[in-house]
Amino acid sequence: MNVVEVNVNPKRVKHDLKKQERSLLLRRFLSNKLMVTGSIIIVLLLLLAILGPKLTPFDPYEMVVKERLEAPSSHHLLGTDNFGRDLLTRIIYGAKVSMWVGFASALLSSIIGLAIGLTASYYRYLDNILMRICDGLLAFPAILFAIALMAVLGAKTENVIIALTIVFSPEVARIVRSRALVVREETYIEAIRSQGASAARIIWKHIAPNTISPLLVKATFVFSEAVIVEATLSFLGAGVPAPDPSWGNILSDGKDVIYTAWWMTVFPGLFIILSVLGLNLLGDGLRDLIDPQSSTK
Amino acid sequence: MYIYILKRIFSLVPVLFVVSIVAFLLIYLTPGDPVSVMLGQEATAEQIEALREQMGFNDPLYLQYFHWLINVLQGNLGDSYFMHMPVTTAIVEHLGPTLSIAVLAELIAILIALPVGILAAKHRGSLMDQFVMGFTLTGMAIPSFLFGLILMLVLGVKLGWLPVAGYQPLSTGFWNYLQYLLMPGLALGIIQSALIARMTRSSMLEVLNADFIKTARSKGVKERSIIYVHALRNALLPIITVVGQTFGLLLAGAVVIETIFNIPGIGQLVLNSIQSRDYAVIQGVILMVAFFYVIINLVIDLLYMLIDPRVGY
């Protein structure tokens, strides 16, 4: 009797497969130079937002009238603003505000959008109602809707996050729903249902994980949109209220002195462009990574 | 076909219904009592109560909505308590500059985006293509108000080519009118062209890979006519969608950008209304813009039928 014992540990195989899959993802990530660039930009900005406040010797609120509107120098690297505050310091604190608002809005609208999208895809009788509500909300251009909401809520940083969440959740809900509609038709969902799994279990345990990839891509773009809209709102005086620094309201101060102090427009502007560019590159890259066929290259 | 058109128009009803509810609730949820604001500090409680009753604020919510909706459907968006005029009048008075900027920006965007997108698709992978992709990536990362500030700094402050702020109506002469609109128009248009150029490129690339293009090539059709006759016509559908959808964005963008250039359009109206807590005006404006947006999308859908007879009804 020759019994060949094959020692296969199923756990181990699964582990190896996962490892392989992960290294494939890593290789695809590293081969996408634009995505690597985007990630580096975002990591640097996050570091700046977190560590920056500890590194700068200046106070973002302290006004030094004697030093107002100084051009960039070795003392004030990016110059000073119209109240004599160090511009680099204000931009660093602004990064904290912008990144926080962008991240929080992306996170909240992802959670709400996920819940709405999954509900709409699973309970067909709710689908029509929920999607018509989303259509209606999406008929308002994002920036105007945000302005109107801020007019009602009042200019406050937390309110910016609330307004942006209301504006962006319907977009997320649509993406999640369209993905979930495909998933719910899969045979394995049918199998799980026939075993008597509850609706909540099917939705959250089996459908939701399959919508995470498109959700993640969308969340990245919501983040970048949110940075733009927050900057616009703050620029218009309907976002982060002075004297709290935000890139948008620094630009608003800068507009009044555009004839004399170019640095107040150029530097905060560069930071907005860099962060949005970084997030967009990251989002494009994530999309290519998850769905190589949709790549536009 | 007419049935399709009717169906399409009918499908707008639920969307507009939601739009109206959102706009209505927006004002309903505003903090503070509009009546006491209207009557001022010295009003007695009885006066306030009387006006509340008179204006229907004591009615149940659905009844208030219903009355409001009837008015809106008749073109009555309420009164601006701050400017003492109907909201509709205020909007119409401020609409000219905003529409001018949006239309000008759309023209500029198309003029840049189409050739650039086609060129990039034609020479795919070339330096030119990479340059165009770089342009679109950067363009999409710049908020239009920021680009407006940069243009103001360069074209207005440093070079002095264009006036930095202000507005002259068309009646003062075309050039006079145009030179004040050119900078906001350029700012919005160039930024918007990034999106349209990207769409043009990918749409052209898709069509250029199609079998009928290969057939045309093997027949010996000239490259020029392949690109501009065969491919472009087929690539136009998604391009028109983007152009149409961006018009809504441009309208919203114009609202923001005109505040930079001190142009007395809808944007200034909105900002002033925020400051004076004149919520009826804000409500009127977003209701109008959303309505525009929905109608534009309808028009695009109907345009499809003219451009592409294959679109099924």
C-alpha cells in the first residue's frame, strides 16, 4: 500500500496566495509612477499638517503690525500677511484644516453613501425613492449647494464638513448602488440567501465588501473635491471663519493686497494645487490598480 | 419618438419635486424667525404673531410647502426683504453678467479642448500627448477661483493688459463689454477645457480603434478625413454630454468667479444675501440654477437623437 501523504495545510496555501496577491498589487503600484508621486505628495502634506505646527517658531494668530506684508526672506520664509503673521505658519495650520475637512467629508459621505447605496440596491421598493432623492440633490451644482447650505448653517469648520457630506453623499450612493446591483445577482449571494442568511448579514457581510474598491476610488476624489470646495467657501467667507487659517481665507486676505503682496496669492495657491493634484493622481492610480481595463492610457 | 420625448420630459417631475423640497426645507430650517427679522427689534409679540398668522407660518409644514410651490410654479419666488423687490426681479437683473461669463467660458473651453484633445489622440503616446495629459491633470487640480486670482496677478497687475475688476454692459460697446469679461471667462474656460480635452481624447481614442476606422484606412481614405469626418462625428456624443454637463458647473463657477472681479452678477447677489440673511434670494438662486441644470440635461438627451440616429427610444 502506497499512500502518498500530501501535507497540504489549507491555511498556509491561503496565506501564500494572499501574499502573492499583495506583492502583485505592490508591483503594480510601484510601476505606476504617477500614483507613487501622488502618494508621496499626500504623505508629505499629511506630515506637514501633523508635525508642522510643532516645527514652526511662529504663532499663526499673533499679529505683528511692524512686520506686515514682508516679502519672503530668511526670517519669514514665505513672507508675512497683511496682519504681520508668518505666512508659512498660516499655510501649515491651513493644511491641517484643509486635510481634516477633506478627510472627514470623504469619510462621512462614504459611510452615508454606502448605507444609502446598499439599501437602494437590496430593497427594490426603496430604490426608486432613494435614487430620485439623489438625482434631485445632484441637480444642484456642488459649489452652489454648499454655499446655500453654509448660508443656512453659518460659517464654521464643522458646518463645512456637514455641508460637504450632504453634497457628496449622493454621488457615493450612486457608485455603491451600481456596483452592489451587479454583486447581488451573483450566484454565491443566491446560495447564501438560500441557506437562510438574514438580509442584514447578506448586505453587510457579503455585498458591502465587494463595493469597497469603487468606494475607495470615489472617496479619494471626494477628498480632492472637498479640498477645492472648502477653499472656495472659505475664500468667499462662507467656510472656515477668520482668524482660523485655511488656504481659502488666506487667499481671500491676499486678494485685497494682490497689488503689493504676490506671495499671499501664489503660495497658498500652490498648496491647494499640490494637494488636489496629489489626491487626483492617487485616485486615478487606485482606479487603474483595481480595474486595469478602465485605464485611459 | 414623440413618446420618448414625452417620457423623458415626464421623468423630470420627480427630480424637480425633490429639488423643490430641498430648496423649501433649506429656508424652513434656517435659524431665527424670519418674521421677527422682518419687523425689527421693536415689534411686539402680538404683532409678530399676527404677521406669522398672516404669512401662513403657523400652517402645517406640508401646507406651507404647497402654498410656496403654487407660487413658484407661477414664477413667484417670494420677496427679498432686504432689497424690497421680488426675488425673480433681483435674479433677472443680475443674470446678464453671469450668463455672459458662462457662455464665454464655454466657448473658450471648447475652442481649446477640441483641437487639443484630437491632437493628443491622433499622436497617442507622443510628447504632445504627454503634454496634453499633463495640462489636463493640472487643470483639474486648480480651482477656477484660484486661476482667476493668478490671471488677475499676471494679466492685470503685472502686465496691465486687462482691467482687474468691474463690468460694463453690452450697451456700452462690444469691446468694452468683452474686455471686462475676458479674464473671468479665460479663468473658467481654461480650467473647464482640461476636463473636456480629456474626454475628447479618450472618446477619440475609443473610436479610432473601431473596425470601421480600420476599414476606412484600408480603403485609403485620407487621414484628415478619417479624423475629422469619420472619427470626430462618432466621438461627439460623449463630448457633447460633458460640454452640456459642464455648463451647469460653469454657471456655478461664474457665480464664484465674478465675486473676484467685482462683477455685479448672481454671485454678488448671493454673497450679499448671505451677509444680510436674505434667504429667499439664496433659495431662488439655487432653485433656478438646479432648474437650468435639469433642463440642459434634457436638451442634451434630445440632441442625441439629432446627432446619433442609433440612440433608441
